[in-house]
Amino acid sequence: MLGERGVDVLFHDAFGQAWAKDVINNLRLDDVKMFKAEYGDLPETSGVSKDRDVIFVYNGTTSGVKFDNLDFISNEREGLSICDATSAVFAYDMDWKKLDIVTFSWQKVLGGEAAHGVMILSPRAVKRLDRSIPNWPVPKLFNLKNADGSLNRKIFEGDTINTPSMLCIEDLILALNWAKSVGGLDGLMKRTESNLQAVTDWINTSSWCRFLAKIEKNRSSTSICLEVKDEEFNALPLEEQKAKINEMVSLLEKEKVAYDIKSYKDAPLGLRIWGGATVETSDIKALLPWLDYAFYQAFKGKV
């Protein structure tokens, strides 16, 4: 798909950085521009060109930062917009006219089986696939072309390259039916927004915790990332900070309150709460006092 035009790569979390590394190290494209932001921020988008392809992650699962609009993508673009929307689809009202290639996971907002996902192609992306010939080998499982180089349209009409698990398909159907039962996209969005609001209300009164995302409108409602703002805590050596966070996480797991809520391994030290639509706001609210308890137990040694 890539290689016909120059590529602009935007990244602000670990998975966006992984895409950037693929473009540079694996595909070894020559004309690549990187637009990087540190954790908690979004990259500067004013330099994104309508004449180039652009790659970006919509919702930073490891940073808790999302794009609140896609104004940086031109409606008159010549290049393709390629979006990793793994934890964004079904959580946000996405501007699909701005998107040419989108991937998302069954696992995240829908709560389906992991290791499965969907790729969506616009008519412009299909035209690119029909005429493009990659300069690198493509494994059979990922090859979207026929022997004559044209797009294999049958895989979008029910044929499969490899047979997926029918149990996983049924699980996805159940997830979609559940989504309809709670109000479809609008209902799913309201559920995730409610989860974020519950955390926001708690953060507004917290003496030790804050969002990693610096700008309110860019805070993810699915992957809610937090960091410690307590000055005494931040004055500790990094290894001691890590030990305290590990103690917090262990306490929460021991009490069967929360599992795997430590921040992503490459992200700033902190906590990460999943706020997707399958999570009840009442459970988020029940968790938050435990975070206070765990912090003061681990750091202060008291409640």
C-alpha cells in the first residue's frame, strides 16, 4: 500500500511508535516525515500534507490521548489516510469521510475475542491496491492481491484466506447484538463517556493523582491513563517510585479489586483504567476509593 507517495507518520504512544518503526526499519521507505509527541500530548499536525499518505493512531491506548477531530486530513487529499483505530471504533463519533484505511480490534470496545480485527478500505484505498506493487514480500496470510496483482475482492465478500474460529465469530455477533441493545453507537459512546466522567469527578478532588493527557478534550474515554502528582512521591528515585506503584497494583490484585492496571511498560509510570463500553460506571466508581486506599497504604503506610 505504501511507497507510491511520501508518508507522514504521526505518533504519540507506543503503538504509534511501532508503526513508525515499521515504516522506517522494515519497509525502508525513503520519503518519510515523523510527527512525534511525548506522552500526554498530540503531535503537531499543521505540517501534514494532503499530497502525502498519513499514518496515525486515533486513540493512544498506552497514553490515554485521542484526536478530538480529524481536521488535519484534507477532504481534497491526494494521499491516503491510514488509521489504527484499535481502541477508538465504537467509542467515538469518527469522521469516516476523512479515513481511507482503518483497522480496529474486536477485543477493545466490543469486548470480543483478542487476536481478531477488521480492516476497512475506502474506494480510494481499493484503487491504490489495484495498481500498487509492493517492493517487499507479503506473507500469504496478509496478501490482499490476486496472482495478477489486482485486489482480491472475494475476501470482502465472505471468502477467507485462513478459516477463523466460528466460536469467535459467534462471540462477535453476541457482542454486536449487545451493542444494539444498549443503544448502538450512541449508547456505547454514552457508556464510555460516563466512565471517563466518573474518573474526572474523582480526579478533581484527588490530592495525589491526575490525568496523563494534558488537554481535556483529548482525554481518552476508553484507555484512561493516570499519573501521580504528589510532590513527595515524585521526589523519590525512579526505582522507589516503581516499587510503590507495584505495591499499589499488587494490593489491588490481592483484594480482587482490579487487575493489570499498571501503566504500559513503555509509558510514564502510573495507572491505566479500561473505560470501554463493556465496563459499568458503577464499577469504575467502586474502584476509585480503592485507588486512594492503595496509594496511601503503599506510599504513606496508612489510610
